[in-house]
Amino acid sequence: MNAETARWLRALAVGLLSASSPSIVACHAECNAMDAEGTGDCDFGLGYARRDGLADCACVPVIGCGCEGEDCGELFVSYVDCADTLRLE
């Protein structure tokens, strides 16, 4: 596992632990995945974004020194805020 993957997993774990409902949830038929990627070697948590996962849509942390993408201004402040946009199935 490389350092970036380990950092992403650590941030995801922190986000999940801080959420009141930490289970990964499925979302609407259309994920509306966000175009926002962390850039640089920083460990700053910039927010959370919806992403198409292996099976369903999920909320993931965006980590880096800055953000690149059309949806950077729309990042969610917390995992809970992002998860509220997903629909439980």
C-alpha cells in the first residue's frame, strides 16, 4: 500500500467514525458523482464528495493541498452532510 492510499484510508476511517450513521449507503440510481480531486502532498481534509464506488455511490474524503475539478466549491463539510444526499436502500 502506498502512502497516498494509506492517507486516503485513514481519512475515510476518521470520516466514518465521526458520522452518526457510519455505514456506507447506496444512493439514487444516478450517483451524481462529483468532479473534485485533492492535489498535492498535503494531508488537509478539504471536504467530502460523492463517488461511484465498486458497487454503489458513496461519500469519500477529498484530501490534499488544494482541489481540482468543477465541483470543488460544492464539497460537503462533513461525511454526514454528504451522506444525507444519498438514499438508503
